Amino acid sequence: MSDEHPESGVLQGHDPVGWTLVKSSVIGSSHVRNGKPNQDSARSLGERDQLPVFLAVADGHGSARSFLSDVGSSLATVTALDVLLEFYERELRNLEDTKNLSEAIRSLEGTLPRTIINRWRTAVDPVSKGVLFNYYFSKLPRTQADERREPTELERYMAFGSTLLAAMISEEVLVFLQLGDGDIFAVDHLGNVEFPIPQEETLGEDTFSLCLQKPEQFKVRVVRLNELPKQEWPVLICLSTDGLRKSFEDEGFIQFAKDVVAFAKEHGSSGVQAKISEWFAQYSRNGSGDDVSAIMVFNEVALSAMPFPIAPSEAVADDTQSTHEQPVDDLVGVDETPSSSLGTQSSASTPPSQGATTDLEPDASHSVGHEESESIGDQVLVADQIPNDSQHEGPLHMLGRLISPMQRKKN
Amino acid sequence: MSALGSDPVSGPEVVPGGRVSHRPLHFFWILDRSGSMTEDGKMAELNHAIRDTIPAMRDAARSNPEAEVLVRCVTFDSNAQWHIATETPVDDFEWSDITADGETMMDKAIELVAEQLRIPPMSSKALPPVLVLMSDGDATDRGKFEESLKSLDSVPWGKKAVRIAIGIGRTANLDTLQKFINNSELKPLLAVNADQLVTYIRWASTAVVSAVSAAKSTPDKDPSTLAHVVIPAVQVDDVSDVVVW
């Protein structure tokens, strides 16, 4: 297992048979102005053209109390890849049958969030007891009575506070983990945008965090892939920090997901890699001002099978710095059906060659059977719920889901 | 050829995604214009103070250009009405004097603001809104006041708002203002003379705006609760403490 080329972030030089990683982490314009570091981290691991691929992005909180959150986010992505890789080697590399896969999923569900938090703490501990930490801590504004006290345990970890989004793409399963704000989305071969982990309507700047040490606040989703043809696997899987979404108005973020796939279809994923940092800098400058980071994995098989052209965006980011060059008359295949509201999924334009509806309902060879809901540790596996009206929904929607304890309580 | 058909390296600039914009920061003045505000020139001083601090407010907004500060104002007497109803960019914000008359139906003003803090018209990408309540008295109808606070807390951005309260003169009921703030770590300010009133209004429209516009992610066990923006302390070292009101 080796990391991708450190400069480009792309697994270079492959045929359209595998998976391509594209990533960028751009410092926010407000951080540049205030002399702050990029507090995001984006890290990936994978062999050229092969699965599995491991991804992680993290967003350090950046407030005064989180004065080493750039370190915390970096340790978060290292830890996530470490734990996911270890899980893969132990449970999936030599997987022999479906029964073992179910057991592997149980193992994942019960242990990964806690393992990640514990290892992140272990990684943070030596730094939190060092001279540098004490120096920064002593500079925090405090009352006179507070001046000489030692940091509490929460304050120690708060200094490194970070969100974490991680994913593993293997031949058998997609695994998604999320703690705190940010987005994980997938785009299927019809251009549907789906959020495998339901979006919570959180407002303002408050977020869940590794520093709170609450594994139950992780949201986990596992999707079985091994019985779907690769052409129906997601074309794009993306993990992004909230600086990206908060740069757009309303549905602009969904449009971003669709446009990136359209761009990759026309220019290749290498074309996306060539431009992505420039785009992100522009989003930050004209939008959120925050660090903007994302890791994208393009499924080259599904991408090459997509019809072309894909319906492009009618709205273009930026004020005066970018232009929408294409006359509307030249657009081909634009479906004017409006996107659905932001939920777990937003349907996209349907290319003319695909027709208005597409049969995504799995046949027997795709189905993985109907199982009863079963408890897995603190979580519930709702396997293989394939509603009759799922024909507009992407593969992630069809193949069951894991519900985290928090979601279960809400339900 | 599609709209995204330019050369990725040298072609025309085309950027994926919908419209990009800075994050809005909605700032609401909620002002008492009941009859008692005419006493001892309080209303005139309030008008003067808000007008006087507009340049500083603009400067504060410019220091964080990723936040788009939008100002509105609602006043209350025996009723409540918008003094500035439209979201006004701070660079276009000008002040026209308000006059005083009537009772102190604070609840009606809070209900008006609460209505504007729904999504929509608010955007989920906004920064926490800032609500600045100023009064020299007490809510005329306590029951309705309590109800209006429930309305405010029932809308997501109402609950997440940064709420500031300034009492004008010793007749102001600080307990009522504290209930509006709904945060034990943040106390209402009491202005007993014109200098203090100017200082507090300047603080609310500059330091608070700067703090909110530069807000950072904050770990919280329950992200649905009050905004956790670190509000800087008001500096009163050189301000007269002579009690006039």
C-alpha cells in the first residue's frame, strides 16, 4: 500500500479501469489575512487503479481555544486512515463469503468510532504535554484567578479539536464515517447527488468534535457494493470540509457536485485536479473565507460509461472573475426538472439518451436479499430496503444503511 | 460542446457550482420608543449614538469581508413596526431619527424579528444573527413577552442568535433584558448617561459584529443550542459614570 503522488494527489497514468483520486486543501482567505495556518487536512491512501482506497478530511476548529487544531486535524486524518487500513487488512482482505462480510460489518460498527477517538487521543497526548502547548495555553485570555492553573482534560483536547470525515472504498463495501460538520456525497451514473450520511440541519459554528470524545456522535454508513455491476457504482465519491458548502448559496453546492462530474467527463479527472485548487481559492475568497478541502474519488469505469454531454450548471460561481461561456442554445441534454430539496438525495438532470426514467431497481443478480433489521452493538443495520419507488435513487439508497445510535433515538 | 467545455488549463474561466457569496450576518436593532424615552433626552441620545457609530460599524464589517453585514431595525411602543425593513448592507445603512410615544410592547418587536429568523427567509449558511435590544423600561405585558421569547427560541436562528441587551437608565428592568439574552454568561449593559450609551452602542455595532463575523467552529455536545461566539468585553475605562438617567 502506498500513498499517491504527494505533489499532485492523483494516481497518475492509469487507463479508465480503476479509481482516480483528486484532492485539494486550500487555506481560507480569512486565514491568509489573519496569519493563520490552514486548519484542514485531507489525506488519502490507495494503489493505482485498485481498491481499496482510503480517504479522510478533517477541519480543525480554529478558535482561540483550539490553538493547535491544525495539528489535531492532521492527526485525525492519519488516525482515520490507520484505523481503516488496519480494519481492511484484518477483516476484508481475505474475505471468503457473505457471512464473513456481515461479521466484518458488525466488527466495524462496534469498534471503529471508539478506536479512532482513542488513537487520536493517544496521538495528541505527547504534544498536549509539551512546552509548546503550555506556551500557547498561557497566552489564552483568562481571569487573574485562572492565570496559573493547569489546563483541564477537555481544554487539552479542545486545543486540537477537529471534525473528521472518512471513507473506505473496497470491492465489497463502502464505509463512511462522519463526526461534525462537512459533507460526504456521491454522484451516480445518472447524475443523482446523494448524501450517504443524512445531513443534519446544524446552524452557526457549533459542531461535534473529536475533542469531545463521544464515539456515539459518529455517524456511520456501510453500503455493500459487491453485488452491483461497477457501471452502477457511484461515479464520484467526495468528502469535503464545510468551507466548501458554506461558500455556495442554497442549491449551489448540489450544482457543484453535478458540475464536477460533468467537468471530469469532458476533461478527465486529471482536468479536475489541474483546476481544483484554483476553484477552491476562488470559493473561499468570494464565499466562506474558510479553508476549503475535498478528496474526490472518480470511478473511471462508470465515468466513461456515462452519456455525454452531461447537463451543465446554469449558474456559475463568482462575481466578476468567471464567466459562463456557453450560450444557452448550445446546451444539450438539459433537463429542466428542478432538483429536489436538499435531503439525503438530490436528483439531477437526466441525459436524453437515458430517457426520463431509468430502471435502477436491482434485478436478482443485484439484490443482496432481504434481511431482518438486526442490532449491531449500539447500532441497527437496516439491510437491503429496496422500496418500489426507488427507481430514481442511486445505488447507495438501494443497499441498506446503518443507523447510528443518535439517529435511532431520533427515530 | 457544453458549458463546461473550455480547456481546463488555458481556456476561459469556468467554475463549477451555483452562485458563490459571502456569508450574511444579519444585525437587528430592536429599539424601545415608548413615551418614557422622551424623558431626559434619552431618545435624542439614542438617535445620535446610532448615527455616530455607523462609520465604525462599516470599518468593523470591512475587517472581515467574508461576512456581509446586513442591518435592519424594528421599534416598539404600543405596537411594533419596522424602521428599516429591508436587509440593508452596512455601507448603505443610514439612520433617520425615531420619535417616542406609547407603551412598551417589547413582545411584538421580538415576534417580528422571530418571523424573519426562519429558514427561509434566512439562509442556513448565514453567520449567527445579532439582536440588540435597547429599552428604558419593562415589557408592558409580561405574559406576551414570555410568549415572544418562546417564539424566538422556536426558530433555529432565533435560538442561535447572539443576543445583546442594553438598558437605558435605571428604570430599565435588567431581569427582563437578561431573559431576552438567555445566556447566563452574558449580562445586560446599563447605560446611565449619554457617554455610556454611545460606548455600548459602539461596542455592539463593532466589537460584536467583528466577533460574530470571525466566528470559528466550536465543539459542542448539542449544536442546536445558543451560538457559542466569544463576545469581547466592553471597554469602559474612560467613560463617565455620572448617573444622569
